[in-house]
Amino acid sequence: MVKYGYMDLIEALRLQVEWGADEALLDAPQDRRAAAPAASASAPVQAGPAAGRVHAPRHVARHATVLPAGPAQAAKVAEGCESLEALQAALAGFTGCALRDTATQLVFADGAADARLVVVGEAPGAEEDRAGRPFVGPAGQLLDKMLGSIGLDRATVRIINTVPWRPPGDRPPTEAEVAVCLPFLLRHIALVRPRALLLLGAVAARAVLPEPERGLGIRRLRGAWRQVEIPGLAAPIPCLPSYHPAYLLRMPSAKAEAWRDLLQLREFLELLSTQG
């Protein structure tokens, strides 16, 4: 029998955290060295088509087509979606992004399907991964307050993330992960057909904005409207980059700048209302 010391166990836990295992799914540890219990001789044998059925995890489509991980393949899948329902189903079956293998489930969107404003975040966190909805943790609670301060709520806007699966350990998504998910994000925006975008954080801003602004930091990007072309939309759409609510929780001093961004957004939406 192999005996583990205290420091060995600490190192094993540290390795699991580095791999993204930050929560326990069972109440008690499993002894995987123990022999599996023998089947009872008196147990009835299940007959019919249900016998031997294997249930797939809820975040893995049973008949998913394995696709190469690449933006070109993702764009081909996304372009074929003519509705939000079709887009969600395509994402659920898309295997070209490795994040889906470590996430609990797909986090697709929240809010109105025909919203004037689409709010784009970064990626789901642990609470969003469990709930299957974007922005439900502390950053989401702050976002709700920010929207409420200018007369909006999540029922009247559309909230999506640049990457729809949680990265392990809540790390930022890599450039490759953003690139392979970007066609789905752009198609989502095109299907909603909003009048404006609110890009929260550097990941969302760099994904949506064109070069050379894509290489700038969020402090230089925030607070200024840009016109961005979205495939599938006839005209460029106004985009306003601002700070991510998670950043504002860490840096409360930036809330004054974020408030000025919200005032700009409110003024723009009020102008749209007068134009009809």
C-alpha cells in the first residue's frame, strides 16, 4: 500500500487546482481501488431498447459531429444557423473548442431575443457554469445594478459572452479559444439585430473591434463609440467598450469612468427612442 505524506497531499491538491478542479462534485471521496460490487443474482434483467443505454453528460450532444478546432470550420457551422434556437443547438453539438470538455454545460445567453442592446462579456465563471446563464455571480449582480441605473434590465437586453464555456479555473480565454468561438458570437449578434453593443472588458473589445484597435487596452478603448461591421447586418453597428463588472469589483476607483460610459449609453438609447 502506498502511503502519502501531508506535503504529498498538498502538492496533489495544488496540481488539481492548476488543472481547474476548484470544486468537489461528491460529498465523499471515492475509493477507486476497491473492487466493484458484484451484480445480485436476484436482480431483474432489464429488457427492451432501454437496456444498456448510456446517458451522455448534459453538456455533450449525443450525436455531435467531431470537427477540427478552427475558426473556418466554426464560421461554416455558424453561417448555417437561421435562428437563435439553431445557433444554440449548433453550439451544443460543436466539438471544435476544447473548453466544452472541461465545462459543466454551455452558457448560451440571457435576455430578450430582439433586444436593442446586446451586452457582450468575457466567459462564464463557476456560478454561470452551474446555472447555465451568463452574469449570475457577483459580477452579474453588479451588472444588473449598472443596467438598472440607466433604466434597463436583463429582460430587455441580450447578454452573451465572447466564449460560451467556462475556462478551467476561471482563467481568461486564450486567443485561439476566442478565435474559434468568434463566428458564433458574431452570428448571435446578427440574429438579434440590435441597435448597439456594449463590450465589457478587454476580451470582448478585442474580439469584436477591428485592427488596429484590437491591440489596445480597455483603458484606452473605453468610453468612445466605434462603428463595427458584423457579418449578416446591412450596416455597421455602434459599439461602446467599457470595463467588465468583475474588474470594477476589484478596482472600485474605476466605477466613475464606468458611470460616464453608462450615461453615454443612456443618451444614445434615448436618441434611438426619439427616432423610432
